[in-house]
Amino acid sequence: MQKIQRLFLIFILSMATSVFADEPTKRLIENGGSGKFPAIMLTEASLPTHTIFRPQQLDAVSSKKGSSKESFPLIVWGNGACFDSPFEHVNFLNEIASHGFIVIAIGTLPKETGEQNKERSTSAKLTAAIDWAVAQTTNADSIYFKKINTKKIAVAGMSCGGLQALEVAGDPRISTLIVANSGIFIKTMRGNAMPMMPQLDKTHLQKIHTPTLYLLGGPSDIAYKNGMDDVAKINHVPVFVANLDVGHGGTYAQPHGGEYAKVATAWLNWQLKDDRKSAKLFTGKKTQLATKPGWVVDKKNMD
């Protein structure tokens, strides 16, 4: 009898192993994106709680020692509605990665079809992503060894994910912050009615220590007033606010992430790679972004 039970257990385990082996661990999004570094979306066994978007060829960066192109800057991302999967943002995040970034999003690898993971997450997963990247880039046995520039880190997020990014904004390892379709609630009671969201008040803005981009959807965006109020209250760091009248949903699902991806990528190229051409989108008396159709911009503490 015991022999039969053991055989049955072995059979069950083998079936389970087969099922998990068939689970996809990576997927190509939009043929890798439009950037110079065709990207891939994947999950790593050492970080199954997150989804990674990165250049397919990690050796594509310069091998010249001391070069700023020797490794890829890091972006960690929080999802809308605090979802524990970036299924709403795959085009946007993949496109950014294709321009030479390692992007780590909170949550499990999105499915290609069918029901998505709508469990909730916390901002602690943003910090966990940074910790993992630091450990990987210093581990000689990792494929990411010396491939992630953990001196150049952006924390970003959309809606609830934007609040998650704000919650960890005081982390000294962060180089820049992107708050998309989000902002700390003006009326705290409304924020308290949504317990899955970080419960922040406006005093938390003082913890920001980096240049910050607010990417909003215009007056029709439910987060517009909160985000604009944040910008009005931030006086101690450079801050740029860009509005495109597309509402709260942004352009994330559009091909290659739409206009939002173009602006976010330019900001990241400037802040994390010191790309002066990209900087022109945001600097000067009349910024290049202000001349583009549909965009309404403002800035503080910036040239």
C-alpha cells in the first residue's frame, strides 16, 4: 500500500513539474520595441514576484570601462490600482526598456490572454526590486553581473503605483522620480476610503530629493487636481509637469506606449544617461515638449 502511495505521489509531483515547466517565463512584446536595444519581457527564478523588461542582449552595452554605457540604468515601476501585475503597461514598459534600460515592475508576468492577476501589492515591492538589482549586479554568477547601473535608478508608477513611488521617494539610492496619472490626495478622507493605496499626506512630498516628472492626463484625469497640487507644493527640487488630455488611462496600451512612452523615455535618458538632446524636451525658456501638439507643460526650479 505504501509503495502505491509513493508511486502516486511521484506521479502527482511529476505532473505539477510539467505544468509549471509549461508556464511561460518570457514573451516578446511588439517585436522588442522601437529602440536600439530590442527588449524582452520575462520573469527570473530569483525574483518571481516581479516582471522584468530588459534588452535581449545584455552585452549590448559598451565594454569600455568607465563608460556610462557600461551598464543599463534601472527603473522600478508600480502599477495602476496597485495591481500585482503590469498587464496594463506592457507596451509602455517594454518600449522604455528597448532604449537601454532594465525595468522591473511589481507583480507576476502578465498572461497573453485570459484573466489577469488583479491581486494588490505594496510599495515594499519597489524597494525589493532595487535590493534584488543591487545583489544581482554584484554577483559574479549572475547574468546581470555589472550589467545594472544601480547608481542610476528611477522609481516610477501610475495611479496607485504613483503613490507607491512617492511612498519610497526618500530612498537615497533613487536618482529621479516619475509620478504618472497620480498625486497625493488633497482630501485625505477620500484617500483613506481606498485602503489598498498608500496613505500619504502632502507633508510626504518633502521626502522627495530628486528631479521629478509628473505625467498627467489633463483635466479629465481623476488624478489631475491631486497631481497639480503636488507640483504647486514642491519647491525644494526640480519638478516638471506634462499634461496630455487623454484622461486617467494615459497612452500606455497604445503601440509602443504612445506619447507617454516618448516623454518618459526622454526624461529617463536625460536624468539617468545625461543625454543632452533629450534634455531639450524639458529645458529652456520654451521647452520642445511645449511645442508638440496637445501637450501643456510647466516646470519649477529648472532652467
